[in-house]
Amino acid sequence: MNIAIVGSGPAGCYLADQVLRLVPEAKVDVVDRLPVPFGLVRYGVAPDHQSTKAVSRILDRVLSHKQVNFFGNVDVGRDVTIDNLLDYYDAVVLATGASRDHRLGIPGEDLPGVIGSGEFVAWYNGHPDSSPPLVENVRSAVVIGNGNVAIDVARVLAKTPAELAGSDLSSEITQHLAAQPLESIHIVGRRTGSDVKFTPHELAELGTLQRARAQVLDKSQLSGGAPILETFRKFEPRTDAPVTIDFHFGMTPIAFSGTGRVERARFRCADCTERELAADLVVTCIGYESLACCNESPTNGIFKNDDGKVRDRLFVVGWAKRGPSGVIASSRNDAQVVAQKIAKEVTAKGGSGGESLRNQLVQVGVRFVDHSGWKRINAAEIARAGEQRCRNKFTSRAQMLEAAQDSGAQ
């Protein structure tokens, strides 16, 4: 059985692993439009949370399996189509994630300085397709959302360069963020304090920062017995921190305004009053949706599917299947279900799989990167890291391809 998986993030790698557990003789080719693998782990997890990024070692063991091939720098839709893949393989699986930010749909959302968290996180994580957002003269930052992504954004903004030592945040972005005259970060959400989706560990970390103090000014918002409220209550008052991180609950954004860039964010409160916050930067952390892959288009942010099956021999897994929910480990459980469906429903038809794909890519002049090429990129990034970083990422495809060029990649 020959299987092609489009996407090399956790969902794609976990699926490859699960397929091989159920069908040991299968051959699995993992295709990614970037020259490097791991998707969300590399470009979505906060750069100062290297313990979370360590899951990439498990994913890399999957890609190094003798019956798995990695085809990096291959754009499905430009270099090869899904129909091509269905001709070459017995089944094709979309594991393309959810990379587009949800929009609020309110006035002023297109002002410079208003940016979705996916785009913002991609920028500070060094994604080659990201564009630098307007982060200049930021005294007041407003982060909209009540999940861990909002915590990540606030923490990266608030940390000192010393606190970011050992991360893979580039020195250039570290210096740029440190140069901002930051005074306040507002984390704003529609939920009550009891209903936020922060995990206690992530929330508690904000109480340990060197130059920032986390606080809830309206203590009435902390009444109740929800466990997360105890974490809020443990924030200690400080007078030595120049930056405040203020939590606001029960506030819905209704407009952004400013001249030439965002300057203010307006909200409707739970009591139907309105409130305005100064905002030199707004980061919206309100969820993501999938992008179209070749001729397959998502509906309501995901690819329409029946428990992972899109249509005959075409499947979907991970966020592209269920939406952006759960933690990285959730993709393993999801992969088990879809792998079982593939093992039960797909019959090997004797196609040539990766051989045909490789031939097509050579014919159209695609410089694809195999697993050995990725290992050379990885080694080069670690070697150029310096003392304060665990790696120094290449931020352009040209740099990545140059690092991979002696690996046997085409």
C-alpha cells in the first residue's frame, strides 16, 4: 500500500506512524510545501517553550523510518495536484492544518498594527512566508482571546532578552521587541474569569516574569470556585515591574480606530457599557481555519469529512479535519481513528507511489528536499545558534535549500 500525506506537522507524522503500525508493509510519503518539516511545532509553538517543541524528535523518528520518505519544498496545487497523487498512490491524506486567522469582522480590523495571532506567531517564529507586522513604538498592546495562544503572545512581548536565552527566537526579533517602550499589555476576552481556556501552568508563568506583573484589577471577577481562579488569585502585587499585564473579562471587541495605524480598541462590556483601551498593537487570538489545498476547499474552516474520509481514497486528519482544538497530543488520537479507516477501506492497487512523484518533480524542475536534506538544514541551524539560542532558524527557502544542497535532494 502506498500512502501520500500532505503536511508534515504532528497530524501528518502521527498518521504515518499509525498507518505503519496497522499496515507494516505500507510505504508512506510525506509531502510539505516548506523545505523543513513539523509545521505547527516549528512555527506555532512559542519559541521559549522548547520542552513542547521537543516533540519534534518523536516526529523526526517517524520521518526517518525506512518506509517513510519526506518530500519537502513541494507545493500541492502548484508542483503536483491531488489528482496526480491519487493516480500515484492508493490513498491521499490532507494534514495541512489550519493556518489562516479567523477575522472579527469589525470596523478598523484592517488598520496597520492589527494582526491575527497566526500571522504574528509565524513572524516571531521565523516562518519564511511571514511579513513583518507593524510593531513600532508599542506602549500599549491589546491581546484579544482567552486561550493559551493569547498567553504566549503576551509572554513573548513581556519577556526580557535574558529570559529568552535558550529559545529559538532570533536575536533580531528579540532586540526589536526589547526596544519597544512597552508599558501595558491587556488580555481581553468575552468569557468570565471562570470560563477562560488558559491552562493553569501557562497562566501561572505570567506571574514569574522579571519585568511584568500580571493582575486582575476588578477582583469581583475572581469570585467563584473554578480552579483557574485560584491561579489568578495567586498573582502577587508588585511595584518593581515596569510592564503590567491586565486581564479583562466579559468584553467583546466592536471596533478599532486610529489615524494611519491602530490607536484604540473599543469593547462592549457584559453590562452593555462600552470601554476603550489605548492600543499601539492589537493581536487577535480567536482561532484559525484551513486553507484550500489544490482543488479541495474547506467549509466553515475544515474539510468536510465523514470521520476523516473526504471521498474515495482521500482522507483528512488533524486540524484540517476537526478544527483548531486540543493540544499536540490530540493529533495522535485523531491519527489512530483515520489510520484505522484507511487500513480497513483502502486496497493496494500496485501503483508506483513515490517513484512517480519523484519523476514528476524532476520533470517540472522542483528542487525537493528529502529527509537527509532536512537533517543538514537542522544541523546547520543548530551550528549557527550561538551561546544564547538553541538554534538560529533559516527564514527563507533559499537559505534552507542552500543548506540542504549536498544532501542528495534534487
